[in-house]
Amino acid sequence: MENATEIKVEVKESDMEEPLVAAVLDIIRESMKQFTIDKEVATYIKERLDKEYATTWHVIVGRSFGSRVSYEMSHFLLVKCNNKVNIMLFKCGY
């Protein structure tokens, strides 16, 4: 059985600066430790990002989804967690 405290996060696509990527990955890992329901993971990440990096962040969590989004430059990240769940997040507050 996989250790629940070991959250493997693979960056699939990003245009963020490295310090922001590192901070967001920490938030993602924390959310994955605390929650198992995709909606709760997304809510936790969004609330943290809105509070710490100003609004408006959008977060999509799931095993499979297609997307086409507009976002503020340097504020997009797509990751895969534990080879199962995808998380896409981006900032767009036009």
C-alpha cells in the first residue's frame, strides 16, 4: 500500500515562475493529505491561492477532463498527483 504521506506530484505543464510553482505544489500536497474528495481538494487549493496570491484562481481536479482556458500570463499549472488525479489551476480575474 502506498504511504498516504508521500504525495507524488508531476508537473505536466506550467508557465509559472519557479518560486510560485514550489509554493503551489506545497499547497497541492497539503490538500491531498487532508482530503480525498476532488471537490474538497479543489476548494482547499482555491481558497489558499485566493488568500495568499490574490483572487481570482480557478481549480479543476479530476482523473480525466478536457479544457481550454484563458488565464493571466505566468499563472497556469497542470499537474498529475500519484499518477491518478490531475489538477489544473490558473488565475483569471478579468
